[in-house]
Amino acid sequence: MRIGYARVSTTEQNLDLQLNALVAAGCDVIFEDEGFSGAITNRPGLTKALRRLKRGDTLIVWRLDRLGRSLIHLVKTVTRLQNRGVEFLSLTESMDTGNPAGALVFHIFAALAEFERRLISERSAAGIAAAKAKGRLLGRRPSLTQEQIADVYRAHFQENLSLEIIALQYRVHPRTVRRHLRKHVTETVVEGRSDFHSRC
């Protein structure tokens, strides 16, 4: 079976050009998405098309960017189809994984996608290394500073304030206060605080 897929990014755009091309290509059924960007991988029409495909079928699109805007996403989708025994055909680019020439083009695309993935990974690693070299903290900013944690400790154990009241004061969840207190007790030896677990 030849299954077509058509997509436009906005509802103002027209699907007619794609639909006419897919019908001319002999599609038995065509699934559509209107108002969905190619950057969105979870699209209802595409999901239905992928579910409908079976071994021996062919997924057909008018142009590669109708399936996805990212080269990595395109390659992942087509690779999954091939693993299921499904071929892929893009009419504008004449890329047909069902023939040797199309398969070669797809392998070139796959190599480029892997190259792009590695570049992204290397740039991320370089950015992290540069940030560490400059002394920047990575990841989420702590919800409480070290000074605030010390104040929280005193408020709870010396002033007998509850976790809920302290949490309101610092605009965090009581669980956050409890977590920081436990960590503070673990990292700091304070005499006479063995009742921590029973009071938190």
C-alpha cells in the first residue's frame, strides 16, 4: 500500500498542491496535518500514518521538509520505517529508499545527521568546559543559598519554627526545606542535633 502524508504549518496555507501530487503518485490513502510546524514531531496525522503502515508499504511525501524540519528527525523516522520493512519516497527530491540510488542518498543523509549530532555534542561539551573554567555553576540554580540554609537551620532548631512556616518565608516547598536541612546535617557536625530526623 502507498500511504501519503501532507502537512502545512498554518491553517491559512493550502494542502492542494501536496494532495494532487500524492494522488498522482498513486497513494491509496493520505493523512494530513494542518497548523503543525515540521519541528513538532508529535503530529496527529503523522502518528496515524505511521501506525497504518505495514511491512511492504511505502510512505510518500511531496517534499522532505513535510515529514520533518530536522535532518536528525528525518533520518530517525525513515530508519524506523526501514526496520519495519516500510519504504520511503519523497517526490520533489526523488528520494526512494526502495531503489539503490535512493538508498544511497538516504545513507548520505544518515551520515550527515550523525555528523550534525556529533557537532552538537562537541559544542555542548566545549560550552560546559568553558563555563567550568570561568567558575560558572552548571545546572539549576540552588533554591536556597548556603547563608539561607544556615538561617533555616537556626530557625528550625533554635527558634522552633515549622518547616511549613520556613518554606513560606523563603517561597519554597516544605520538602525543599527538609532536603536542605538533611544535607546540612550530613555535611556539618553540630553537637546536640541528633533529634533532627524526629523533628523534620
